[in-house]
Amino acid sequence: MACCVTGTTTTNTNTIQTNGSIAQLLRKIDQLQKEAIIANATNQCDNCMISAMFNTKPIAIYFCNSGTRFEVTVNDVTANLFRIEEVRGDETVVLRLLVADDETGEVTCTTYTIVVRIDCIGACQCFDPINCETLCSQLI
């Protein structure tokens, strides 16, 4: 697992503050998604951000050093949209690959996940919520 930034460290105050803000954003989205899953499982909806019929807030990630949008290919599946599966402190985030159909704009979920260092992320772009099939273990 590596960041595209080579030969630099993330010790300056601005980077640490930015990383904390990105980590907080990722944790908030993760929390909202888990609340939507629980609300759907119990047939209630107290969450205004993501309704019970949606449990995923797709995001795009942009690198901090270049501003380019992150794109990854795993087993012939190329994705530049992701679902937050787990935030591990301020260090890493587990992301599920989401695939957008260029013609219809429909976003589908895959079973592939990757781990990304949070200090590589300069910005996140959020999109309209969708529904992904989830596992019970994601509620923990």
C-alpha cells in the first residue's frame, strides 16, 4: 500500500489537519451507511441523509499531490467510484469498488475491496445514494 507522493513525509501541520478532516468525513459517511443498513433491517428510518432504501453514498477520491481522480482495476473491473466499508483510525480506509455504466449512469456494486492510505486523499466527491447488497459483518 503506497501513496503516490514519493520522497516526502506528512509531518507538516496542514497535512495532518487535512488528513484529520478527510478521516472525519469518511467516518461520518461510514456511520450514515451503517445506520441506513440498521434502519432497513428494523423497518425504521430516522436518518435524513440516506434513506433506508439506500445504504451507500458513492464517493470519488482525488489525490492530494496531483488532484487526479483515483481509478483502480481489480480482476478486469475498473472503478473510480467507491463505497466506504471501514475506516481504520486516521491511517487507512477500506473501499468497495463501484462501477458506473457510462451510458445509463447506473452505479453497481462489486465484491472487490481495496485499502487506501487516508493521507493520500486530498478530496472526496459525494454522489447520490444507491443500494448495495451488504453483509451482516459490516454492521460491527
